[in-house]
Amino acid sequence: MTKIYFIICVFCVSCFVASGQSFYRMKVDITIKVKNLDSTFQYTKGIVRYDKNFKKIVYDITFPQKEFYLSQDTLIYKYQGEKLISTIGSPFKPEFSIFHFILNNDISDFGLKNSSFKATNVDKVNDLIITKWTAPNSPKFPLGNIIVSSRNKRLQSVVLYGKKGEILSRQIFKKYTFVSGLEVPTEILAINYINGSKTYQIIQFDKVQVNEPGHDAEYDFQAEKYNP
Amino acid sequence: MKKTIFKSISVFLAVLMFSLQTFAYSSKTSVPITQDEIQSVTNFDESEIYTAFAEVSDLDQYLATNDSKTYSDVNLENSKLLNGISASTTLPFSQSKDEKALGIPSFLWGCVLGWVGLLIVYLMLENKEETKKALWGCVAGTAVWVVVYVILIAASASTTTSSGYYY
């Protein structure tokens, strides 16, 4: 009997330790390709750093030109060299970025579990679990419902609807990789619908690093430091 | 020992029953998933997206082996790789190519409204690059007005001269 209790205790402790492993920062090589409405392309390459304690996304861009972007709160600061070029408002805070969802292991539900959306239905089609997330019933809320599909707890695709039921964006999350026990999609495909036309986007992650020790200054970039 | 096990099982069953009741209540408020919504997430043609980027595959390969090159480096070495590719940066999930005040290009703001357009762009966007575009628009607009003014003055002067000749 004592042996059984000992085994149960060891099992419980190991479960607790496994669930307690926290991921707090990540660094990835990123490539972003966009096809615009006028059929021109934008091609961006660089490194992204995100630490969920600092709540800042730092983009160290190398192509098209060496630039530096800091996304903090609802602002994006753009630097060339050490000079602040512009400050632009952003609708998304870093806490609602894909990097935050990945680190919190919230990627399977697109981070909606902790949002104002409510899961109002679940369906199963073959091996896909499809969840309907209903938007808050407020006239001021800018989005409609969101449909999320996942397979083996991995987010597969997301469809964002507008208030009138029109599709705004469709996204596919693929090429998952395991990094230190963290599941990361390394390719995201997206189609955005704007007034009956489409724009396309491919985001690719490479050289994913999790919980990089040291280098705090690179993750906790001080916007004020470089203000002219 | 038996008592403890029985107590634990009964507590577990009570919790299970409570959560099942809660689930049954919440399922009453469910919103049906339509067939269109199911198809929107299941019938996703990835090839449409990959095909859209076929034109940049050469640049992809080039940058994979030359990762420190910038747009201007590539432009000097092999400008054909940059056909149709803008020199502006984009960030993940951003939708607009350029920032525009009320959806109108900054150049036009400056060109049509002059310094007022310049001020609008400066105050609305707080973006030096866009303000520069508005400034160029302002310069271009002013230049056009100067040319038009000179032509009108010249035309009226010649009309006066020629009318003098006839009188």
C-alpha cells in the first residue's frame, strides 16, 4: 500500500513540475511576405524578440533596410540607426500577439479563451475540432464571430468574420516544431479580404529560441532612450 | 483506509456531477455552426497563397544565402530580383501598405491643400516619412500653381499687346 502511495505521489509531483515549466521569452528569425491590393509585394526579414514580462515586441529588421521597430502598448516606434523616425498607433497590444499566445500555450484557441469572445459551439469534422467563438454583443465591437479549427490541440486555421457576417481574414498555422517543449507554428498563411479584393501574407519563423538567458536589454528596449 | 477512499470517491463524483450540470446549462446557450462556417475553415486552398508569391521565389533564394543584403545592395547587384517589390517594411498581420490620413495619400494632402494638408498629415500620422511626402506634395502643388500663374500672366500680357496692335 505504501508503495502505491509513493508512486501516486511521484506521479503528482512530476505532473506539477511539468505544468509549472514556464516560457517567458522567445527569439525568432522572421520573414514576412505580403502581396498588396495593387499586386506589389513587400518583403521583410529580420529578428523578433518578445518577453512577456516586459510586454514589448522588438523587431530588428535587416531587409529591405536596417530598421528597428518597438511595439509597446498601443504604439509602434520606428528607428533608423539610433534615430526615432516615426511613432504609429497600433490596434494590437503585444499581449495579444501570436508570440504571447505561443509562450502561454494559448495558441490552440488563438488566445480567445482569455478574451471577450465566448466559445458557443464545438463541432468535429473528421479529425478537426471546430470551435465557434461569438463576439461580444456590443454595437461598438469591431469584429464578428471567429471560427477556429484545431487538430491534436494544434491550431490549424482561423476565420475572422465582420459584423455583417462577411469574411475579413483566413489564416492557416502550419509546420509546427517543438522547441524546449514549446509548440511553435513556423509558417502562417493569411488571406485578408478588403472591399471584395484580397491581400496575401506569408509569415515564416526560423531559428526559434526559447527562454534565452541574459540579453535583457535586447528584450526590454527602452523607447525613450533613443528619442531625439 | 476504506473510509478515506470512499470519501474521496464521493467527493470526486459530486464534483463531476456539478461540472456536468454546468456544462449542460452552458450548452443550452450554444450558437450553431453553419455549413458555410465549417467550409470556411476546412476548405482552405493553400496553393492560392503560394502561387501568389511565385514571383518572389528568386528573391527568397537569393536572401537565403545572402542574409545581410539590403534592398539597395540587391538593387545594385541584381535589380531584376526586385521587380514589383516595394522598399517599405511590413510587420506581421499589418494590413495597410502605407499609412494614410483618412485613406488619402500624404502627397495628395500636400499637393491639393498645401500647408494645411501638410499640417493635417503631421498631426494625424505623427510620421516623419509621411510628412515628408506631404511636404513634397506641397512643393509640387506650389510649383504647378506658379507655372499656371506665369502662363496666365504671359497669356494676358500677350492679349493686351495684340489687342493694342489692332487698336
